[in-house]
Amino acid sequence: MTLAALVSVPAPVFSQQGADHDGNAARLLSPDKVVVMVFLRRDCPISSRYAPVIQKISKTYSDRAKFFLVFPDKTDSAEDIQKYLSDYHYSLPAFPDPEHTLAKLGHVQITPEVAVFSDRRLVYDGRIDDWYIEPGRARAAPTTHELKDALDAALAGKAPARAEVRGVGCYISDLE
């Protein structure tokens, strides 16, 4: 998918101070920073459990990477998303993605999953870590950290060791 295809992406329903929220979706994939799109569903318990993890990683890398939350459920309203952000204390920009433009661009299939872009190219898509073995079954702590590994590689100008690792969670419905 080209950057031109991103033009139809709406402005975020919520944005932190100074975030790019002017509706220019092509600016999401800035050439000067690594960009991480975190795909979540409000009704996915695994997405919700990852809120502290996502917040910690985004804070750790905030000076070197841009983070965005993406909600691909077609039934989510701006109010629904805003409530979720408030309930889980998110301060990251959030975008609805009812047409799955960003989900397709990021090759994600499940929530929570991430898409990491460097120099406007997708370098990693998939899980955050291996905390969940399957729905309803989690480890006490993750043993691998794919998102951190992908970020470190992208920031060093290298390709991640693994470009894709599917996550465990809730499928994005109606994804073609």
C-alpha cells in the first residue's frame, strides 16, 4: 500500500500535546522517526491487559519513536475510544481504522499487534512479546520481547531478527 492510500485516514480521536493530529495521515509515517502503530480492540481482554506494557514501552522510546494507537473495530465510535483511553490511562494519539487502511498497511491480523515502520517501510508486524501462549493462558512474564527487539534494530538502522511474529488475542473482524 502506498502513502497516498493513507490520505483517507481520519484525524485521531485523542492526541497528546504536540502530536500530529492535523489529519495529514501521510505524516504518520515520518521519515525522521521510527513509527509504531499499536492495534487494539476495546472488547479484547488481552488488548486491555497490555495497556501498562504499551505505555511503558512508548515512554521508554518516546524520544526516538512515534507511537499511535489504532482501533480497527468498525463499531467503535469516537466516544467509545475516548472512554477506553481514559479507562486505561492512555495519553497516546488514537485513530479509528474502520476501513482497515492502517491494519492492511501494517499487515496486522490480531489485537494486540503492532506494526513498526522505519524510513516509511514496514520492518516488523506482530506481537509485542510472548506473554500470552494462547487466549486465556499467559506466562508469569514474557520470555521474548519482539517489539523492543524490532525497535532497537530499526533505531540502529538494521532489520529486526524476525520481521513477523503473529500475536495471541482477538482477530480483527472483516479484515480482507
